[in-house]
Amino acid sequence: MRRPGTRPRPSHTGFSLPELLAVLTILGILAAIGYPVYTEQLRQARRTEGMGALLELAARLEGYYADHGTYQGATLGSAANDLFPVLTRNGYYALRIDTQSATGYTVSATPTRRAQQNRDRCGRFMLNSLGIRSVSNAAYYDRCWR
């Protein structure tokens, strides 16, 4: 029996619908803010692969020049005499020798569609024989080549 003046104890425990909706709303807001930040961090981490491969390609071109006295004739691909593969290790960037002459070259790393790396705001990374670095989206140069 219940004592007079006391409330009956509820027979069930749990969350009410408004409480549940409030929590789901907060989680949705956090996800909406966090996902773009997360994907940008992934793209930034993948940029290092493209930049590193581009710098390594430039070093191999310098070695080719030391052996042959020219940059002409150096190629990319899978043949035994090629300097470097066309794609980076994880396939996020495609490498290319844009121009080459006896005394200079320009190489680039273009983001691929793999994991939507082609949506990266930096765009294509470029490097020439003088060591001058650039990106196709010049407004982000300082944020891209770090």
C-alpha cells in the first residue's frame, strides 16, 4: 500500500521522446561539422604522398642528368629503364613529366579520383628543374606546399 501524500513510482525507466530527439539533433550537428574537417585532414595527409613522390621524381631526374648529361629521354612507367611509376604508391596522384629539354624539366602530380582526392583544393602540384614549386590553385600555395 502507498502512504498518503506520496507519488506513485513509475513502472518503467528510459528516455522520453523529446530527450531522444535532443540527443539525436546534437549528434547530427556534430557530425555535420566534423565530417568535412575529417575529409580535409585525409586529403591533406594524402598530399604528402604526392609531394614526396614529386620530389623523389625530381631527384631521379637529377640522377638521370648526371648519367646522361641531359634530361631528354627520361620516362615514367613500368619499363626497366623508366625512372618512376606513373601513379604514387597508393594511387592518389598521377605523376607526369610535363616538359623536358637538355637543360631543364617540369614535372607534376595530379590528384586522381581515388578516394575523391581530385576534390582537393590544392589541385595539381608542379616542380621544375630550378626547384620552383607551384600548385594549379595558386591561392592555396602556402597551405599546400609545406
